Amino acid sequence: MYDNKKKIKFMYFNKKNNKNKKLNLYIYLILICIFIFFIYSNINLNISSTIKSNNIEKDTKHDNQLPPKPKEKWKYIHKLENL
């Protein structure tokens, strides 16, 4: 009779190892942190790549255009032409 009570008590009231739970918790936290880091870095890389591509497009567009000419120079040229 005593052995049966001991077995029942052991089966239902035995505490499980908390070490495994803590270890699993730490592993999951580390994996979640790594996952979040990769997502964040990927978003930043996409943003920076679009900014770089926009800058490159602007530079190529401005290569084909002449720079604006100053007004004073044109006034001086018109005065010379009128003489």
C-alpha cells in the first residue's frame, strides 16, 4: 500500500527539470533576436539600395544637361553685340 502511494505521488507531483525549460527559453530568445536582426538588416539594405540607385539616376540625368549660365555674362555679351 505504501509503495503504491509513493508511486502515485511521484507520478503526479514530481517537479520536472527547470534547467531544460530555461535552456529552451534562452535558445528561443537568441533565435528570435537573430531573426529580427536579419529582418531589420534586410529592410535597411533595401532602403539604402533604393537611395543609391536614385542618386545614380540623378547623376546620369544631369550629365546630359549643360550647366546654367550666369545672367551677368549674358548681359555683358548683349552689350558687346549692341556696340
